[in-house]
Amino acid sequence: MQERVLKELLRDRVLVLDGAMGTMIQRLGLTEADFRGERFKNHPAELRGCNDVLNLTNPRAIEGIHKEYIAAGADIIETNTFNSNSISLADYGLGYMAREIARVGAQIACKATAGTKTLVCGTMGPTNVSLSLGGEIDFDRMAEAYCEQALGLMEGGVDLLMIETAFDTLNAKAAIAGIEEAQTILGRRVPLMISATLTESGRLLSGQTLRAFVNSVIHARPLSIGLNCGFGAEGMIPFLRELKDLDCFVSCHPNAGLPNELGQYDESPERMARTVETILSEGLVNIIGGCCGTTPDHIALIKQATLNASPRRPVAKPKDLLRLSGLEALDVLADDFLKVGERCNVAGSRKFLTLIKDGNYSEALEIARGQVSAGARVLDINMDDGLLDASEAMAQFVGMLTIDPVTAPVPLMIDSSDFDVIERALKLIQGRSIVNSISLKEGEDVFLDHARRIQRLGAAVVVMAFDEQGQADTFERKIEICERSYSLLTDKVGFRGSEIVFDPNVLAVATGIPEHNGYALNFFRACEWIKSDLPGARVSGGVSNLSFSFRGNNPLRKAMHALFIDYARKLGLSMAIMNPTAPIAPTADMDPEMLEAIDDVLLCRRDDATERLTEIASRCNAAAVSAPKAAAPKEKHQLTLGELLISGSADGLEAQLDEALERVGSAMAVINGELMDAMNRIGDLFGAGKMFLPQVVRSAAVMRRAVDYLTPRIEAEGKADGVESARPVMVLATVKGDVHDIGKN
Ligand code: THG
């Protein structure tokens, strides 16, 4: 079915998705032999629990389940392919068969729907690894696994694809990239549904809010975004309300309540249907069905509930909305102005360069935190330096920024002239970033290739006014290049205007070279033209470049930037890479005479403008020299044990443990006291959505290191008491191969 027809159908009524596959398979009580069938009789690994292999070994059973759901009234059934990817199936030694298992899964579902109007949705689970936590499997490997799975599903004939149970946005982004690749290979597209699962804090396990998640996956142009699994239908209502103004359709397929002590879901069909009625009466969804624990009985009653319901209407967003995200969403309207923090740049800050060169990333992180506290809404990160491995430095720093509680909420601007550095960084970031930058410097082919890669990874892009002939400095050259870039990006790559940020080059003025006199004015005119002639496009600039002639004279530079931004904003500048502490308009403490002289320079009003400004500059420089020096940085403060655990840092951990041992007298008391208090606090912060899984994992590593350090003491204490320490064994178990493996591991 064509996407257009499907969209019409969804405007007409609420469609019903089927219920759980796993629950139904469990009910069949299949044995190891049933899972193995003839084909895998001698397979070395146990296959019981590998539901997807049943597509090959017991297709009738799967077809029967599909038919039950079709009979119950499902408009869309999901293939038995949740784990049919080479990463999850590797647990069973079946990774190499992922594509075939997916394809046959799709064929079984298609066969079951023969003669009905039911659609087949190819389901793709999140795999059993989390990219945001790092590990052996990287973005490319995961994208490749999803590509294979999507190829299999599309070859098998699915009408739709669904990225399901997304708990880590980076996994979902790899899935999108893989699906895009599969669609390119096959030369056709199928509509895509994307469904996330939230923790009770309303965030994904990887820490993003639901709205940040939406911004991070919107580049896939999905048919629907929604929620599944989770904690029952009722618990989903507040989060479905958050999707009320979404511009695509909304899906929802909850579990049958919360699991009981035995891990079974026992919300009755009647009770679930009542909650579904509430959801439908509020007009919150377009597609509804069931996840863990739901059965054909649930689906039949849900279908009943939809018969009189009116579907939710997608809400059109302003066409020029720019959507960004870190752990939180940043929706930028056409007339908003954003400060992009410039200081995490090895070329723009000597202090930052020194810290990175020395490997002092924790102090470098302090600079980033400072930028956010000072009002930066986006952080520009640049590691381009001849003596650095920019790719490694970028990867390491981005890894810290995306989990630090202060910086992680904020979108990043990845600034490098090396596209490999940019691409590597984008594959580590779950948010929607801005690439800084691409240009026509190396011609159209490279430009288009880079743009397509960026689009597939879901970032917005800064385009420099630079082409094969070099950097544009006149108004005419600036707009010619911007117009050409805009056409290429919108016509050939499919960018939206709002995803393109033009940088018409902020160049240094008052340099003493007469040709430079018009540089600010040319920039202003370009802002105005871009704003009016290139729909949706934004304008940005590296404002501090403007005043390079006056390096060292900060009061003057600050005044120049303030005036420059003030003018440019009025003409359409929508973001500036700048020192976020700086004002964006002249302030009362700026010398009027100086402002006047700057005006003359910026607007090119007098032939002697540069001389006059230079003269004023030397006067205020003298004043600056006599000003008191800033206070010396205070000594680094040693974190307490609790603070170390919460911040996930092991800096000085052993010394703090020795001190605590002194204080409380026994290793067990240290563990049960300060360390456990901190762990409980971490649990609370996690529950409240104030700490996220990657941070918790770091904290756990610190705890482990602390316990390892204390273990010999505990044993010694036990011996001194005359008792051999009898350590009990705790066993944790969960179902093999499903998403909960993450928690277990
Ligand atoms: N356009 C785009 N990206 C850019 C720029 C641009 N990225 C880099 C740069 N230009 C913007 N960033 C800075 C950062 C710092 C300074 C200038 C531009 C700066 N630094 C002081 C100096 O060099 O005098 C600080 C010195 C120090 O603290 O050591 O001025 O134009 N798209």
C-alpha cells in the first residue's frame, strides 16, 4: 500500500495493531525440539526461547498466531522478527541467518493476511546492546545489522516497518541509517513507524525526554511516532499527551499492565479496553494495539473501542521550525536567537587547547559547563589542531559532554574541517546536532556526498559561503554561493530550509587593509537577503572573528560584538558562535564615543573609521592594563566519597576510602554507610529522571572499584572476628535475548 493511501486511511479512523507475539508463543508450550525442528537438529546452541527461529522451524505456529490476531480485528499485524537481527541472534549462534529469518517472518505474515485487508508491519526490536553505553558494537555495525533486517523484511513483502521498543535513541538512529541504506539498495521505500519505550521518569533509558527523542528521529520522516511496552496503558496517558502537537501520526501499544511477582502481565482485556477508551476519547492516537501480555481477547475488545472513536489529527508545525536536541529538545522558531558557546575550541581558546593537549578532560568539561551556565543554548566543539588526534579528542570529549548533567541536555555543534571527525562524532550522539560545516570548497560532488551522510545521521548543517573559487567576501559572492548551496541541499538531498544554517563569513574589520572595510556591511546585507530569499534557512556567524585586529582588548571587542550582533539580529541573524557571557546589544557601561567609532567601522561610514577606532582602542587598552587581575583559580576541591560516586569519578577514591576507614573503623561500615547512602541517592536521582543510565553505569564502576579496594579489609576483619566471611550468592535471571538483557548485563 502506498504511503499516501495509508495516510488517508489514518485520517479516517484509528487502526488496530495486533498484540504480543511472545505471550502467544509461550502459551504453545513448545519444547527445545520444536524450536530446533529438523533444520537445526544438530545446532550447537540451545534454541528454546529464540522465538524468531520458529519462522524457519515452525512457521505454522506463527501463522496461526497471526490469524488469531486478524480474526480479533487487527488492521496491522507485526511480523515475528523482533530479534531477527545479526546482533541479537548471535546469542543463539544464528547471527548469520538474520536476513533469512526476517524475510521468512515477513512471508509468513503476508500469507496469513492473504485475502484480507490487514497490513503487515515488519518489526525491528532494539537489539540487546545499548550504543549509548559504548562497547564492542558500534553505530556502523548496528546500522549494518538493521540494514540486513530491513532488506529481509522488505524482500518478504511487508507494507510497513517499525523500529520498536526504542530505549536508546542512538540505537534508533542506527536503525534509521540502516533502513535508509536498505531502501536505497532496493530502490523503494515503505512507511516507517517508530515506537519508544519510556522509564517511569518519562525518559528513555538513555536519558532523553520524549520530545528530545522525537527531534532526534524526525529526520526519518516517520509515518508515526509512539510508545510501546512500558508500564501499562494507564501509565502511558500522560506521555501520549506530550505528543499531542506532533506533526505525524501517533501509535501506542502498551503492555497488559505491570508485571506481577511472577513476571506475568495480568491486566484483563476488559480493564485494558476501558483505559484504551479513555485514550481514544481524548483523541490521543491513530494506531493502537498491545505489547507484552496482550492476547487476541485484548485486541478484540480494543478493536471494539476504536469503532466509534475519532482519530487524532497530526498538528502542522511551523514550516521553518528548527528541531534540535541533547537529552532535551530545543525547538527553534524562525525569529529566535541562540547563543552557541564558542569556548570549547582548541583554535579559539588557549586554555582549552592546553587542557586537551594535557589530557585534562575533566577541566575541559568545566569550560563546557561554564558555557551552558552562561547561557549557551548549543555548544560548538572544535578539536582541529595539528598536534592533536582530532578524531580521538572529539570522540572522547563528546562522550563526556553527552553524559554530564549540565551539558547533556544541550544540543552540540560539531565543528571540524575534517569530515571524518564530524561523522564519527555524529555516530556517538543520540541528540540532533548541527554540523559545522560543509561548503562547496571541494565542488558539488563532495558537498552532496557529505550532505547526504549528514542527513542520514539526522543533523542540521552549517554551510559556509565558500566555493571552488574560495571564501566569499563580497555581498554578491556570498548570496550566489548560498543560493547555489540551498538549491542543491533542498532539491537534490531533500533538506528542509530550516535544517540549513548559512554562515556568510564574519571576517575581521579595521585591519588597516582598505578592502576589508566593507566586511561587516556585506555580512549584514547577506543576512537580510538569506532571510528573505531562502525560505526557512537560518544565518549564523562566528562573531569573535570580527575583532581579531583588537586581540587582547576585551572591552573593545565586547562592544564590537554587541553592536554587530544587534544589527545582524535585526536583519535575520538567528544564531551566533560567541562567548555566551557577552551581551548581544550595547550596554550602558559601554563608552558612547567608542560605540560611535565602532558604528562607523561596521557600517563603513567614514574613510578614517579604522584610525579613529584604533586610537580609542589604545586609550582603553591602557585603562585595562591597570585593572586588577582576575583572582587566581581556586585549588581543586577533593570530592567526598558520596560525591565521587554520584559524579562517577574515581579521582582520589582510594585516599578517601582510607580516610573513611580511619573515621568509621571498619570496611563493612564504610560500605553500609557512606557508599550505600550514595548508591541510594543515585537510585533516587535515576528514578526522578535527574541521572541517566550512562551516568549510573559510571557510578557503578566507581562503587565496584571501592568495593574491590575494601574487600581484602573485609576479609581481614572477618578473620579477626574469628569468623570466615560467608558470602552469600545472589542469582539474577531474565529472559535471554530480549531487551531486559541490558539490565541483566
Ligand atoms: N564560522 C563557523 N564556525 C566557526 C567560526 C566561524 N568556528 C570557529 C570560529 N569561527 C568561532 N569560534 C571562535 C572562538 C574563539 C574566538 C574566535 C572565534 C576568539 N578567541 C580569543 C582570541 O583568539 O583572541 C580567545 C583567546 C583565548 O582565550 O585564548 O576570539 O566564523 N561556522
